[in-house]
Amino acid sequence: MFSDEYFMKIALREAEIARESGEVPVGAIVVSQNQVIARGHNQTELLKDVTAHAEMIATTAAANGLNNKYLNDCTLYVTLEPCAMCAGALAWAQLGRLVYGASDEKRGFTRHEPNLLHPKTVVVSGIMEIACGELLREFFKEKR
């Protein structure tokens, strides 16, 4: 059995890919039965699509790979707390478990709609929070 830190490191690699592409460095993976079944990173600039968040891309890929819209036996690892849009999608997917790194003080779902996820979704926050947050801070510092 792998740890949450192990999988968050993989999500952080996805965030690095986003950063290298000039995207806000957020990465996500979906894990089922201890295997990564989907990956995603922000692609809003590349796709000219405001909904192309890491979570949305990874969730869609996982659903396609499983041929099932429900992800109740899956865990989503994401480097930044999901926004309300992403949390809403995760609720519809009936995600089993959400693990995120850094909190999003401005747009995170827990600030606006803390009960947005499916009632059975287990939430774990703060996994590798410093590394996840630092990547974002460095990115925005370079942009300014």
C-alpha cells in the first residue's frame, strides 16, 4: 500500500508540467486500487478553456478509462484545494476520497461551499502542503 505522500508527489510532477507550459502549476491524479489511472494538470491557457482545471481533466480521463461516470472507489490527489466548479464535478462523480495539498484561501470550495462534495466523499487536506504551496507562490512571484 502506497502513502498519500507517495501519490501527492506524482500529482506534484503534473503540476511541474503545467508550470513548464506557463500554466498555473496545479496537478492531479486519480488512483484506483493503488494504481494511477488518470493524470491531469491545468491547461486553461493551452486549450483556451476556463474549465480545463487539473481536477476536471483527471476526472474525465478516469471516467473514460473506467467507462463509468462514478468514481466512488477512487481517490483524487490534487496539489491545490479544488474550486467550487471542480468540487461540484467531484460531487456528481461521487468521488470516494479527495486528498489535496495546499488550501486555496481565495477560491477553495471549503471557503464558499464546504458541503459541496458528495456526502460520502472522505477529505484529507494538507498533504505536502508546504511543497504544493511553494510551487504556486514561486510561479506567481515570477509572473509579477
